[in-house]
Amino acid sequence: MTATTPLLETPAVVRDVLAAVRRVLGPASTTVALHEPEFAGREWEYVKECIDTGWVSSVGSFVDRFERDLQAISGCAHAIATANGTSALHVCLLLAGVRSGDEVVMPTLTFIATANAVSYIGATPHFVDSEAVSLGVDAAKLDAHLRDTAHLVDGVCTNRRTGAPMRALVVMHVFGHPCDLDALVEVAQRWRLVLVEDAAESLGATYRGRHTGHAGLVSALSFNGNKVVTTGGGGAILTNDPALGRRAKHLTTTARVPHRWNFIHDEVGFNYRLPNLNAALGCAQLEQLDSLLARKRLLARRYEEALAGVEGARFLAEPPGTASSFWLNAIVLDPAQSADRDSLLAALNEAGYMSRPLWTLMHRLPMYRDCPRADLTLAEDMEARVVNVPSSAKLAA
Ligand SMILES: *Cc1c(COP(=O)(O)O)cnc(C)c1O
């Protein structure tokens, strides 16, 4: 054996994970996408109806129906469809009372939209760490961080160093795994933070039997092309508060005062409406939600079983007390194996199984590098060890 041989060898964990993925998905004749939309229902029929009737744009019966369907699925009293998930988050933060100059507590481990929505208001993200079970915000660590850095001033959580009000806490259900909402609600109440759920990845997921999106004052869903169901592009705001529901509708529809012919707007609103064409696609998609979720769950179980015997890696399991949407399946390498993450990604992608690492953590990005933050050790550790593998429902056919 020469001195260079070990460098040419594929690490055992890479070989074993690749073999496990192959057992679940079969050989890849063409590239297996990370997450593909599936149109197996009445999508064509509903979209055609929009075109045939001329109701393609911002008004139409499919928008109303889509919102009613989302209410029924989530159990939330009000659902307001929006142009995308980012715009839903933006309005959620406005409804939570976030203003320019505020800080918003949020995980560094999330998709960029969460941080950008904070920035659109002129507020600053204040990044906190995640826990290893759900990858969502670590409630105990957040509480300890707030004891170190914040105090209540006239009932307003205030950053002792910057003097800025810390108005809200945004939590995110990573890959569709609900985070520990009970513990987070408690911390949010103790520190008078308005809770907002970024539920973009968790349509169909429940926490202690209830759909995600109820714990927050307001919550955001996404129907982007890579989500559990898609409207092409789209999102929604969920809330149980009727006044907030009305206000969400008003703000997302240019703040127009209802009138038969006059155009009167009583504040600066947004054109964040979901077009009827997109809602039509969404109505057809929601009809298949149960089937999509059931097959995603089956696929996840197959991954979990295939990975059970693999040394050096594990499947990111459903957190106790929850039902995940299993939006994306994730493999977590053991700490000792983190140096093999990139060779695992290379091997999986080369074999035709589209795979990706976690999002680059928010606090590493140039525009968010100087934001206030807590210790982020767990998120940084996970960034080095998590790999997502193909997760479309059809892969469990
Ligand atoms: C997808 C997603 C969003 C919203 O994305 P849009 O593309 O704007 O619909 C927001 N937050 C998270 C965590 C997401 O995964």
C-alpha cells in the first residue's frame, strides 16, 4: 500500500449511504430530482377553466376556494393566499407589529426568505441556535441567551447592548419537522415576543395533533414549485384572529377600500395577491395532499430502514409528538464523519441522486454577517453534517 492510497479510497460511510439510497430509490437511469411537483389530478381541468372563463388574474373563484381549502386543512380560521411565501412572511411580520429599527429573533438555520422578510421592514435579524431533534429553534438556549442579552423595558423585550426592541420570534419547521412549539410559546410569552411561524415547509405537518401554524399569532405557507404542493408560485398567511385575517387581506390587496367603482386606498399596501390561475393549480394540488403526504411518509420510512444499519450516518427522524410533512428527507453524518460530507454529496449527485447540503447559515451571508447573534454552535455543526436526498412522493410509488 502506498502513502497516497487512502486519498483515493471512497470512505466507507459514503459507500454505505450511497448503497442505502440506491436500495430505496433503485438505480437512477436519469437524474432523480431532489423534489419534483406532481400533477396527477384535475390541474389541467381547473387551469383550463380559468382560461376559458377569462378569470386568470387577481380575482376569481379559485382564490376563494383555495383559501377555504387551506382553512379546512390547517384548521386555522383564516387563510389569505399570497403571491409567494416570502410575501406572506413579510406581511406576517407587519401584522406582528415589527417596525423599522426593531430586532426579530430568528434561526440562522433557515432559508433566506425568513431573514429577507425581516429586512424588507428595515428590521434586523437576531440569529439564534437550533436543537438537534427537529433542527428548529432551541427554546432553552434561546431563553438563556435572552437572559444574557435582553431585558424587559415597559413590557418590551429590549436588546441591552443595541437598545433595540426585540419585537418578534420567528420559528421555522425545518424540512417539515415541527419544532418544539410548546417550549417556544413559553419562551416567547416570558419575553413578550410575538410568535410567527414560518410554516413554508410544513403543510400537512402536525404538532401534538394540531396542524402547524396555530401556535403563532400569524404563520406563513409557501407553494413554490419545490414545496409539498405547488401553485407554481404562491403562499398564504394563516391566523385564528379575525381582525388580523381582515388586515392581512387588506394589506395584500393594495389596501383598497371596497367600492363598486372608486379606487381608494387608505394606506401603502402591497400587490401580493395570488392570481386565480395559480390558485386553480393549487386547488387541484390540495385534492391530492393526503396521497402526497402518505407516500412521502412511506419514502421516509424506507430511508430510515435503509440507513438503520449504516455506520457513521443516521436518518433525521420525525420529532416525538409530531407528524412531519417529510418535505425533504435528511441524512445526518456522525460528527467524526463531517469531513466526508462533500464526497458524499459528490457521490450521490454523480450517481444521479440529486442531493444538497443545508442552506448556508444566515449569519455567514454578506448582508447578515454583522447582525446580532447568539452562540450558533449546533447550527454550525449541523451545516457540516446534513445532506438532503431525493424526496418526491412519486419515489415511493
Ligand atoms: C420556501 C420557503 C419560504 C418561501 O419561499 P417562496 O419561494 O417565497 O414561496 C420561506 N421560508 C422557508 C423556510 C422556505 O423553505
